Amino acid sequence: MTPRPGMGMRGRLLLAQTLVLLAGGATTWVVASVVGPPLFREHLHQAGVEHNSNEQFHAEQAYQHATALSIAVAITVAASTAFVVTAY
């Protein structure tokens, strides 16, 4: 059997891992965006924070920034790991 011209095994593996990371990142982002804020808002209200208050606004901003940062760090670490594994 002769090897296929074009991308080698490393290139195909890196492409496959990239697609998995993109799908996982997009899924995580959608779920965190759809499920997280309403759940977080409900917990704020249970804790006595009023609807549309400054406290709720700032807490939701903090939640959004923390979520975005944690997803970005997780995807960066996963992508770096995939690259190292592929290069090895």
C-alpha cells in the first residue's frame, strides 16, 4: 500500500483534534450561555438580590467574564496539549 499524497498522519491527526476542540468549545460556549445566566440569576434572587439591581448587573458581568476566561483558558490548554501530542 502506498501512502496517500497530501497530508501525512500528523497533519490528519492535528486536523481531527482541531475539529474536536472546536466542536467541544462551541458546545461548551452555547451551553454556558444558555444554561448559566438564568441559573445564576435565580441563585442571586434566592440570595435576596433584587431584579434589575446594580448588584445583579455587576454579579452577572463578573459571571460572564469568569465564564469567558475559563473557557478560553481550557480551550488554549486543550489545543496546546493536542499540538504537543501530535508533534510527539
